[in-house]
Amino acid sequence: MADDSEKTEEPTGKRLNQARKKGDVPRSSEVDTAIFLLMFLIIIKIGGPYIVAILKDFYIYSFNSLNTELSIPNLQNVYIKFLYNFWIILLPISTLLIISGLVSMLLQVGWLVTFENIKPKFDVFNFKGLKEIFSPDGLKKLVKGNVKLIILALLTWMTLRKFLNDMLGLVNLNIVSIYLFLINLVVRIIISLLIFYAFFAVIDFVWTKFNHRKKLKMTKSEVKDEFKQMEGDPQVKRKILKTMMEESMKRMMKEIPEADVVITNPIHLAVAIKYDLKISEAPIVVAKGKRLIAEKIKQLARDNDIPIIEDKPLARLLYKNSNIGKPIDVQFYAAVAEILAQVYKVKNKHI
């Protein structure tokens, strides 16, 4: 039998929501990398010639500037030109990083805004991080990282090897052709890496999600405590139920003076009936009870001069098949009408 302290229970919805609010969600960094590579591949394919044109323009400007006088204004112009070209190339890549991060987050965890992860954590100054490095999980991550680097290096080399002969002939090409060749080579490398990362990211995401749920697993006592918090402590619920029953009893007792008759069996049960066409076409049960409550109903009836009629079978059936505040069932119309007729006859009323 499992120990109560063991985390054997699946995390509840409340626990998962609390972890989500803190930013503790199953997010794989490999998926982030795969999506970035995909978007980088798209931007290189689409914007590659554009980047080459910018670089060509900058190199022409730089070489032309070699013949200009060395002065602060000329250096400023070169510097401004360099910054302009640098940011024109860097901004799309920076934007790509932001977009790929958002896409990866939406795909993995949906929309999530939390500031928990950016709060300062002073435990980074202790030896906790060092312990995690040498923990079993830390060693697993180290091995995984090394294996991944080896595979990436092999894939890169296998792609480069196919272009070695072409690379030797780059000295005979102009600068634009060299850049176009290099962009094509980068595209080939990214495609080979992307194929690997797509496969690796799926496995890592499934594994990350599995570990995340495992980490959030709960003990039986934690599940019970959470259930008590959500549903309310049983003792508190009993007190609330008792209070509600007392209030209901008070309301019921207030209605008894308005009753036309109380039908009893005669000791154990009492059912108070009221007939008012303005409220309902059928007689209504304003109160019912057994034993002590039945005695209270009969006492209130006597105090308010309400007739008490003994009818054992009818009292039992009415008590069992009727609800307080609701009309009696059709099957009891004739029997109750007969009793009400007797009561009204005594009170000189007419039904």
C-alpha cells in the first residue's frame, strides 16, 4: 500500500492553475529553437537577395570612402552608414526572435502573462544552483546537451562536405556571387538542422509535459485538503445546513397560523393544509413534520384555533408525497376536499 506522503495523485485543476499563474508551465526550449529556425529559414529565403544588396551597397560605399580625406565628418558618415545597414539587417532578425518566441508560447501553453519569473530571486546566491548541476536531472541535461551538440555538428559537417569543392572556387567569384553562395549554404544547413529539431522538439515537448505533471503530482492528504478548501470543511457545512434547517423551520412555523386544517395520524405525523384560490387552485401544504415537529405544529394549531383532523392513512400519504409550499397531488384532492368541507361547515364557510 502506498504511503500517504508519496505523490501518487494526478494534479488537480486548481494546482495546475496555480502553477500556470506563477509561470510554471511545460515549455520546451527545443520547440522554441525549431520555430526560430523555421522562421529564420523563411526570412533568409525571402530576404536573402535583399540582405546581399545591402551588404554590396555598404562595401561599395566603404571602398569608395578609402580615397576620401580622413576627417571626423567623413568618419561620422561612414559610422552612420554602417549603423544604418547594421540595424536594417538586425531589426528583422530581432523581430523574428520576438515573433518566434510568441508563436512558440502560444502553441505550447496558450496566452500567458505573468510577472513571477522576473521577480528577483535571492536564492541564486546560495549553493542550490551548484547542487542542481550535479543532481541526476542536471547530469541528464548535460548529457542531452552534449549529444545534441554532437548531432548538430555532424549534420552541419555532412552538409558542408557536399559543398567543399564549390567553396574552393569562391576566389574566382565576385562579392555578390560569394554572398549568394553563402546564403544558399546557410539555407541548406538550416534545413538539415530543422529536420532534426522538428523530430527532437516533439520528443522533448512530450517529455517536458510528462515531467511537469509528475512534478505537480500530489499526495492523498494534499488532495483531501484541497477538496476541503474548495467544497468547504464538513463541520462548517454541517453548521450551515443546521442553520438553514432552523431558518426553514422558523418560516414554516410562521405559516401555520394561516392554515385551514391540520391532518394528523394522530401522534407521529402532522400536515398543515391551506386552501386559497388567490394563491393556487389546489390546496397547499404549508407545514409538515413528525414526532416533536408534529407536536409543535399541533400546538400552534390549537393556539390559533385551527381544526386538527385525525386521518391516519391520509396523513401518512400526504407526508410522504407532498412538499412544503407546493400544492397537494391530484390523487389527494377528493380526500382533502372532504375534510376542508367539514372544516368550512363548522366555520360557516363554503368551498
